[in-house]
Amino acid sequence: MKRYHVQNATHWSEADLLTDFTFPWEDRPAPKTEFRAMHDGEVFRFRFDCVDEDLVLPDGPTAKERALGADRVEIFFATDLSLERYFGLEMSPRGDVADYAAKFYREIDWSWGCEGLVLQPEIREGGYTVSGSIPLEVLRDLGVLRGREMFAGLYRAEFHHRPDGTVHSGWMPWVNPGTEKPDFHVLASFGVLELK
């Protein structure tokens, strides 16, 4: 299982850089995606930096609908390898969030919200950054942070406009699950985040 070390640090320059995001289901180069995470013993902080020349940011009546129709980054946390209980955070460059609890297979509880999640989104020339934080106590209470390890999936939904105006949905996992069709909701797409 792939592993990423979450450094005990206070500045992003001290965090390990992860760039292993690919397009397993498409034959085209993946745009640059960088992930970093760190903690200070109290708070888990994460940051995605994404190159994106064609942002898809639809309007919608709810944050959930806006997030699910948009370019976005995603983190899943699982309590164990059964995926009997896991949590999804899908976050757009505008700061819209679709967060939910779920169990295998894709039984989603939209009433759940991630307590303590704070986001700092930024849209810039040629891309966007989504950084945020969650108290470690929240992750412990959810049962996803056990000791110093968490089962987690890291993903990017990379959308772009086709010439006819429709939107193409591209899917980029950190860990290639090897599924025939795009699917993040499977154990094979998870790795381990280890707090140092």
C-alpha cells in the first residue's frame, strides 16, 4: 500500500511533496497536481496545487451541487480496510464542499458534515490551490486516525470544456485502483497517511 509521510511541520516548504496523480483511464498526460500535508500535533493541514488552464465552475443552488459539477480535489478517509465506514471531502477551487459519510459500496449519507474543516481556496492564473485543515481530535473521534496512521485516498476531478460546449470529466487518483472504469470508492484507491 502506498504511503505518504505527514511531517510535523509549520511551513509548507517542510512538507513532503506528492505528485503521483495520473489519468489511469485516459491516454493523455495528466496536468501537474501537487499534494502536501503536515501537522503540528493538534491540526492536520493539507494543500493541493493544481495546474488547470480551463476551470469548470458551474453555478448551482447548493455547495454540494456546485462542488460535484466542478473541477475539484478530494480526500477520502476510511476507518478500516473494509470501507464499512469512510468519509469523503470533495472541494472546489471556490471553496464549495460536498462532504459525506459512506459505506461500501457507494452508500452515501449526505447529512454528514466534517466538523472543524476550514478551507482556504485560491484561484490564480493557470490553476488553483485548495488548502485546508481538520483538527486531529476530529479525525481520532471519527476513527480514521489510529495511532499515527490513516487510510486515505487522494484524488483530483479534472474537468474541461469540449469544443461543443459540453464538459469532459477526467479522474486522477494518487493510487491507481486498476478498475476498468473510473472509481475512487474502492479499497484499491487508498493509501496510508503516516504522521511523523
